[in-house]
Amino acid sequence: MKNKEKFAKEIVEIACSGEKLAVSSGVIRKCYGLSCYKCSFYRDGIECDEMRKTWAESEYIEPKYETDWSKVPVDTPVINSNGDRYYFSKYNNIMDVIYVFMYGCTSWSGKNLIIAIPTNTCKLFREEDRIKYRKLVD
């Protein structure tokens, strides 16, 4: 499936509004109000209309996301691969682990009751948090 087929509805809505199509951080939007350098169609020396056509004719690739643990607030619910539920405490990017409160405690009830869990064995419990705190993986 090509991008123009996948995003046909969004493309038609933007075109009917009289605006040009833009893509920024994987999101389809109107060009108006977006800085050129933030648009996926911006390439130095190449007209954005040409880039737009190339994108539209390209095959759609499902984006891959991962949790941006550095943005997750304290006390956000997480779940590990065993189904155990915890509340998030902090993230250590050097060791790629998160710290969670033990025994169902939160920052209010268990300040010193934390354990480390590798990030590849857990995820955010709520779907809305997974969307809110995700980052695009190249």
C-alpha cells in the first residue's frame, strides 16, 4: 500500500482546505504554520513538491515506537513480562533499567522500596501512556 492510499482521507481533507500537505514527526498535517526544516519534505536544493510526490508514491512503512522512559512521570503504572504491576520511580539510561516501587507502593508510600527492572522486560500499563510517552525508532 502506498502512502497516498494509506492517508487518502487526510490528504483529501487538506487538499480541499486549499492547503499543501506536510508531514512532521510522522504526523500528516497542513503545511501552513510549520517551519520548513521541521517538515519531512524539506531537503536543501530540492523542491518540496517533488518530495511530496515521491512520498505519496512510496510504500507505506509502519512506524516503530519504543517508550521514552526519560519522559515518564513518577507513579505511572507499569507491568513486567510476568504480569506483575508496579509504579514507575525513575529511569537509568546508562544501565537501561527503570526503577519501580515494590509491593504496590508509590512515591507517597514507599520512597525507599524500589527495585530495578530492565526496560526490555516491561511496558507502561495504560495504552494512553504508551502513546503519550513513545518515541519513534529509526
